[in-house]
Amino acid sequence: MLADGGEAIAELTLPRDQAEVSGPATSTPTALRLLAGIDPSALVRPRSARATAWEIT
């Protein structure tokens, strides 16, 4: 979800709804703890890379 540019907490349910495609997914509480622990400054580089990739395509 995050690697694909997910931006909404509601998108956490998609992997669970498609378990036959990608296998078991984490629970929502576990994912929320992970998201809460991310330092916002750590998101600058991935966002910049994604923006650059969108400019190329």
C-alpha cells in the first residue's frame, strides 16, 4: 500500500480483501502502529522519488 503511493488509512483493507493475490496482510492495528512510528522527515525522499517518476511517465 505505502510503496504504491497509498495515502488513506482506508486503503489498509485492500490487501486483506485480496489475500488470494498477495497472501496474508497485517492487521489494521499493527499497520497503524507502524504508520504512527514513521518520522515525517523520512517521507521526503520517497515522495520526491515518486514525484520524479510521475514526471518521467
